[in-house]
Amino acid sequence: MRVQIPESEVKELLTDVLGKKPTRKLLSEFKDYLDIDVPQWLRDNAKAFMRKLVEEDRRKELGD
């Protein structure tokens, strides 16, 4: 699975955080950071989702 974030949103976010338009270098570095962080975010959210199902006693929905 690949999460796609429009470059315009990434630029807008960095502009808000930096207080000015990001350079190409900063934009590129941030995109590299996203390549590392987003997969970890997905794993963390999947684990949290599983805990929620277990806490709600919905294990049967997970199958055998």
C-alpha cells in the first residue's frame, strides 16, 4: 500500500511550519522523512486498532 499526499499539501504544511516557502532541498528532505515515518505510523495505528478490537471483545471479526 502506498499513501499518496499531494505535493501541494506538503508544501503548504512546510510553509506554515517554517513561516516561508520551503526550498527544494528542504522539501526533498522532508519527503524522505515521510518515507520513513508514514510506514511506522501505519504500523502503530494497526496495532492500536487491534487493541481496540480486543478491548471491545470483537476478536471473532478477525477470523480464525
